Amino acid sequence: MKKIINAPADVVTDALRGMAAAHPDRLRVHLEPDFVTRVDAPVSDKVAVVSGGGSGHEPLHVGFVGSGMLDAAVPGAVFTSPTPDAVQAAVREVDGGAGTLLVVKNYTGDVLNFETAAELAEAEDIGVRTVVVQDDVAVRDSTNTAGRRGVGGTVLLEKIVGAAAARGHDLASCHEIAERVSAGVRSMGMALTAPTVPHVGEPSFELADYEMEIGVGIHAEPGRERVELESADRIVRRLLEPILEDLPFREGDEVLLFTNSMGGTPPTELYLAHGVAERFLAERGVRVTRRLVGPYITSLEMQGMSFTLLKLDDELRQLWDAPVSTPALTW
Amino acid sequence: MKKIINAPADVVTDALRGMAAAHPDRLRVHLEPDFVTRVDAPVSDKVAVVSGGGSGHEPLHVGFVGSGMLDAAVPGAVFTSPTPDAVQAAVREVDGGAGTLLVVKNYTGDVLNFETAAELAEAEDIGVRTVVVQDDVAVRDSTNTAGRRGVGGTVLLEKIVGAAAARGHDLASCHEIAERVSAGVRSMGMALTAPTVPHVGEPSFELADYEMEIGVGIHAEPGRERVELESADRIVRRLLEPILEDLPFREGDEVLLFTNSMGGTPPTELYLAHGVAERFLAERGVRVTRRLVGPYITSLEMQGMSFTLLKLDDELRQLWDAPVSTPALTW
């Protein structure tokens, strides 16, 4: 295992210490239990938006804490759900009296632990609503998931609902907007290489030099099929066709196209794939009016990428365009 | 070779097409010769800041085009200098009547080709000054370099001099500020894995499973030594001690600490190393007051990292803090 770390068991805490040092003006980092809040939390009378999940997908979620996005993020161990008490502590810290929206990716452990945390918070008279993101069209009922996995759509949802909360929408309205994003977003990914979880020390799967995994999950869960490496043109088609078939995105639809690196894929390859995808969608009459290109939901050092398509309406587009200021996303 | 590409010879052009599609509101992408300008170039009566170099280090330089940073970037083929005519075409496109500052990393091909481009531009009555960045303390006279290599300091210099130009400093003043940054900045990097150049198809060097390269260059040039993999604590010390010995940065100095991923190193490891570096510097009384953490000058998919330290004074700090809006750096 080749990593720049000290003790494998301390990776998440050590990285959080580094985040605290790097962003003293933006973030407050809490340890034991581990969570990150915006430095000015709680914001009075604003709905708090809280997310979390296993570490190893950075910048998701800790890099998205800040004005216009998340009030708090709760990182578990690598690829492991955060505990209910950590989520509860984060909710308690950031609730500003207008309630809290929990953004949860659909993995069994995450769903259970956030559910318990919601009950604990409600027992303290904090209003809580939850949205579960399940946008991965690749497979159903994967490793650690009943139903579809939550992947790239989570990034877009956190940005949009964060903007809604910043604009003063109440908890019911934030929840409605989050459900609308969830209903209109679909993703699919692929991998060229496997990630290595620090406390495991071995790659999460074996892939031959000439192979790629189509439909891979962000925890290196198996996808739809393992095939020989192909051109970028064919890879893009393999990812976008199932997305278009699923929702479906139709001619004339206005969409946001999110081209995501799984971590190890460099910008040249990612922009190249993004260009291919824009042409593919233009040929089908799908209008891409907003874009996000970069490593925003990753799987440690895994090489690979994913596409996410989100149907936009006027309100969602305006919320996407609204200002955001976080370590990983700012405009 | 595992990459998401079509023909290896077309990688740079294909990626530029993707950048054009991704950032239509910010960038104008020119092909044959290839260069990228801010969409509103030329900006009248502002010094234009132009940089460039071989591709494969993204976001440097193309991702730094925008207000408050570069007016144009000229990407060559992967790890290959851009041609003088491409640089000349970019300068012609962005010069707003106040002259152009060329930011060049110290590699023999880059220095020669930018020199020729400067002469061509001057023949057209465009005022040109050049700063050559040579901040890598690892080695002298490396592959393709006479003297020290230009690495991470380039990112900081482009941000700071871009801000000076945006504030209305004239060409002589921008050049003086650039030279001051160059004089006060030092870097050193390391690698865990080798990158693979698309048109070569094989890793740029061989490194055993238990080895790392200390002092590596951003084109995978050899460093100071190849040693067994160590803890993050020891790696950080191996990079920072030569930097502190070289300038030297002294107790009480105010510095910017830039912790850079070479591409394949994920945020957890990078933040972890950043945290170790902040403690190391604090113990020596060096005051870190500004930070940058992320993959900003990379070597394709290479796993590894580098540190850059820049001495700050009031003016440099204010220019660093000034607004910037580019695809890869915004605040």
C-alpha cells in the first residue's frame, strides 16, 4: 500500500486536523465525535443542512461545508457510516431554530444511523426531515445497499438545497426541493483501477491491465459488467445511454451535466470525456445549460469517472447559480 | 496504458474542446495554434499575464485563465513546450495596450520558445517582460533544465501577479512583483508512482512497491534519492527541511504554505500531510498565515505531493487575498 499517512487507523482524524489547519476562517473541526461545521454555525432562523457518510469520497462531504451549502458534515471511518451520536452532535451544533435537513446517500448503514440520529434530535425538539439520494442507475441491491446507491447526485443536491436554505426557505420547502432534485437526477460511473482502503491495505478488487468496470460504485462495489478497455467515445456512450434510458431525459430538456473524477483520473481525461458527452447529448437534443467538471465525489485514489445528469427548471437553475463558498466549491 | 482517451496524439486538443464546452462563459479556446484566453480579452489598459508550458500539469496553466489571474495560457503537447508562434498568437490576442508579462517555468525548451515569442511580439510593438520561475530546491540541472526547475511557485506567482495586473499596476511594477515572488518562493516534491505520457504508453519510471522518489520533478524527472516508503511525518520532514535550509525561512517569517497533490494523491492524504507540515513549521516559529491545499500543479495521474513556501509581505498578502475567478481557483 502506497499512501502518505501515519497509522492507518488514524487517517480520518489526521486528515481532519489538516483541514482545521488549512481552513481556520471557514471550518470548525470537532473530534470525538468527528464532524465539521461552518465556522459561523448555528445560523439563526436558517434551515441547517447536514450530510455525512463514510470517508474516502472527499471533497464530499467535508469539503462542501460553508455558506450556501452544508452547515455540517459528519465523516465516518473510510467507507464506513458515521455513528448516530456523531450525527446527533452535529445537528445539535448547527440547528438554528428552523430545523435540519439530513442528506443521506442510500447505503444501509447510513440510512439506519441517520434515522436513529433524526429520532434522537427530534427527542430534543429539533425538527428534522431527511432526503435519501439514490441516483445510480447501474445496479439495484448492491453491496451494502437495498435499492439504488447514492452517488454524484448528492453533490448537486447539497449545492441546491444549501442555496434554498440560505435564501430562507423553510424546512418543508427545502425538503420539497431536495426531493425534486432526487427525482430528476441520475448517475453512472466506471473504473480503470481499484482503490485501497488504508486499514485494509490491499486493492478493493482485481482488474486486469486491459479491463475496466462499468457501473462501479464509489466504494468499489461491482458494476454491471467488466469489459475490455475502450475509447473515450465508447466509454461515454456506455455511461450516458443507461442514464438517458432511465429517467428519461428527452429532446428539449434542460439539464446540468456533472462530469466527475473518481479521484485518480486527471483533468485532461476528464475534460476530454466531458467534451464527448456534450456532443453526445447535443446530438440527442438534450440541452446542457450548466456544468460541473472535477473530482467532487471520489473513491480514494481510484481511476475512473462518472456522469450525473440533473433536469433543471427555473428554480433549480437559480439555486444552482446562487453564491456558494466552501473549500471545494466556490462561486 | 489505462486512460479515458481517444487517439493519444489528440489528447490535448480533445481536452481543450471539453474545456470550451465546460466553460463557455469564462474561456475562449483557440485551436491550431492551441491557446486559451479569458472570454473578455483583451482587457484595455491592463497588463496581460500569459503563461504556458507542456500539458499534463492541469489545472496549471489553462485552469488559471480568468479575471485576477491569467489572460491566456498556451498548452504544448504533454510534457512538451508550446511553440513560439502559439505563444505569440496568444500574446497578440490578449494584449490590451499595457504590455504583457510572460510567466515561464525554467525548462530549456520553454525558456527558448517564450524568448522567441517575446521577440516576435516586440517586433509588433507589444511591450513584453518575462519572469522565469525556478523554485524547486531538489536538484540543479535536471533533465531538460539548466538550473533549477520551475514548479509549485508558479501557481502562487500567477495568482499574485494576476491580481497586481487587475489592480492596474503597470508592466514594470508587475514584473517587479513577479521577481519578488520568485525570489521568496521554494518548493520540493515526491512521488509514490510514475505517470504515463499518453503518446509514450509506458510509465515514465519504475518504482518498486516499497519505494518513493524524493525530489521528483513534475515531468517525472529524477529527484535527490530513492528511498523506502516512510510515514507521513517523515515524508513531510524530508520535503520541508531542504526548503527551510535553502531560503532560509526564519523564525517570525510570515509564509504561505501550499500543499500540492501531484494528481493521484487524494484529499485525505493531502490534508493529512498539510496538518503535519503546519505543526512542523509552527514548532520552528514560521508563521503560516495563508494556505492553498489541492491538486494545482500535477504530473498526470502521478501519486505524490509537493510543498511550496512563499515569504509574504503586506503587499503580497493583499494581492493573494484579492478576488480571483478561474475554473480552478476562485474566491
